[in-house]
Amino acid sequence: MGEQIPALDSDFLKKGHEVYLRHVSVDGVIFGFHENELKVLLLKWKNNGPWCLPGGFVRREESLQKAATRILHERTGLHDIFLQQFHTFGEPDREKKKTQINSNMAGSWLMERFVTVGYYALVEYSKVKPAPDMLSDECRWWDIQSVPALVYDHNDILNHALAALRQSLNDHPIGYSLLPEKFTMPELQRLYETILGRPIDRRNFQKKMLGLDILVRLKERKTGGAHKAPYLYRFDKRKYDRALKEGWGLGFV
């Protein structure tokens, strides 16, 4: 037996397409970084259903970007989320398990074929307040290495998002949305290594990162470690935003 989609409000099943576009949805891959692990935010459907990526529908008056921003705000509680559109998923059989449904969904607009647009988001883990949607009863972080089997093609969407994030390291800096305000150079390097899935030479990384001129070294040092306390850094937001716009990457991919 396949997983069943939870029952929805009958008006939404019958008339939801009057508010939302038919055939178009948005799926979000929300990345966070915590305790040297890359995390992804997932939802668990009600009635002991499968896990899935946060997603939703596009209102008739919305752009795709605004729909993605709204949906991810609803799941995280955050504003000003860094979002990047990375791929469109439109295989005819991507939602083939819709045939295994509750009877009250038969004939609903939700049973029509949907093309979904993928966005990935980079957020600071500690600031997120995970919130389920109307289809789910749980929303929580998963280590990227331990993600379970997801509904439909969501594992494929996640893999595409991770590949897009890794590729973006060639052209754009990361860290402002994933790290706390103050961080050490080893913590920043660990973020890059975690995303790439491989180690980076320490001296090469530091040379390239400082060469971007987007970091400010503070007078403070991080205390509490077993070794010499490293200096703390923060991003120069103005220069960081310019680097994002103009494309200043480290070329590690």
C-alpha cells in the first residue's frame, strides 16, 4: 500500500483552484548548519504519512518568487530569506503515487498533473521556528546524510538543490545566512567542507577567503577550546552583498 494523502477541507479540494494556479507548485529545500552538520528542514504528513519537502501552491496574484518566500516564511518564521531558484521538475509520472489516495480527493484539482519549481534557501539554524503546514503534523531538521525516503520525487529535488548549492560556491560566497553573526575561520571552512563533502586545505581556504575582502576580523577570540583561541570574524554585509551580485567565488567545485 502507498502512503495516503491526509483529508483536506472540502472547499479547498473543490474550489482551491479559484485561489491558486492549477498545475504549478513550489517546493523548497531549506538548508541550515548546526554542530558542523548540514541540515535540511522536512515535513511529515499526517496519519503517519511520508516525509516531504516544504512546498505549496502559487496564488493567482503572486509571482513564483513571492510564493516561495511566503511558503518558506510560513515554515520557518523568518523574513528576508536567501532564496535561489534552481530547477523545474515536470516529469509526467513525478506524482504517480497520487493514484493511492483518500476517496474524498478523487476528482479534485489537486489530482491533476503539477509542475513544481524548486528553490533552495539558506537560513541560520538557531533562528528557525519549524512549523507544519495543513498536510503535516511534524516539521523538523534532518542531517543531510540521514534523509529518509521522501514522497514523490522529493529526494531527487533535494539532490538537485545540493548540487546547485555546491556549484554556486564557484561564483558566490556563502555563510552570511548559515552562520551566527560572529564565527571563526575554522567554522567557516567547516561549513564549506560540509557542503562540498570533502576536506579543503586550510591555508588555501584562508588565503582565498581573505582575498575576497568580505570578512572583518574582530579583536575578540573564541574561548573555551583546547587549542589557542582563534580570532572571531563577521561578514561585511555591504561587500558580501556586492560579492553575491557580481559573483565573487572561491572556485572549489
